[in-house]
Amino acid sequence: MASEESRNVPLLSPEQARDLLGSIPRRPRRIFTSRDHISTAATVILSFTAGVIALAGHPWWAAPLALGAIVIAHGWIKSRQDRPNEPRLKGVFVATAFTIWLLIPIWRGLVHGETIPFPEALIFAGLAPTAWLVLYFVLLIRR
């Protein structure tokens, strides 16, 4: 009978429970600086330009732009992963997909000499920048 009485006695009052919950620190938010916005804009612009140039038939001219976009993108992911409350694996997957989608038009241009007519080239050149923008917007929304 003593054990039944001890179950009915609350361990904390509602005020103590609120105080205890209030003492838990809030989860850190993702912080976006102007450097994040500039690196994302540079990545999107460089990758889109590289894709259009590669699909227009000049893959060698697109290679330095693509390399710049890849270096900026992977550097940005690395700097984000060093911060608290950042996704660990998702960013790596998106960076890998970005790199592959960016290099496919250049590779096809170098190996097969493929070109795509102008309106369709914008769609295929936009795959890598779109993947990057989706990651960036998801991080912005879920901060």
C-alpha cells in the first residue's frame, strides 16, 4: 500500500517543471553571413556559366569555371560542417551530385564533342546550380 501512495505523489510541481524546462538552453540556430550568400551566388553563377559554355561546344573554356565552382562549393560545405547544428551527410551528397552534374557536360564535350541547341542547353546547364540552390534554400528554411 505504501508503494501505491508514493506513485500518486508528484515529484515536481508544475512551476518546478516549467522552471526546469526553461533552464534548458535553446538549440543553436544556423547563422548565415554575407560570405555564405556570396559563395552561393558565385557557385551558382560559375556553374551555370560553365555548363552553358560546355554545352555550346567549348568544354576547355568551361573547365576553369567549373573548377572554381567546385572549389567554392566544397569549401563552403566544409566551413558549414565545422559549425554547430549543421547537416553532416546531406551536404556531402548534394556537393557530390553538384560536382557530377557540373562535370557531365564538360566530359561529354571533351570526349564526344557533344553540343546542345541553345534553349535546351539552359535546362541542362541549370541542373547543377539548381541542386546547389535547393540545398541552400533548405538550409535557410530549416535554420
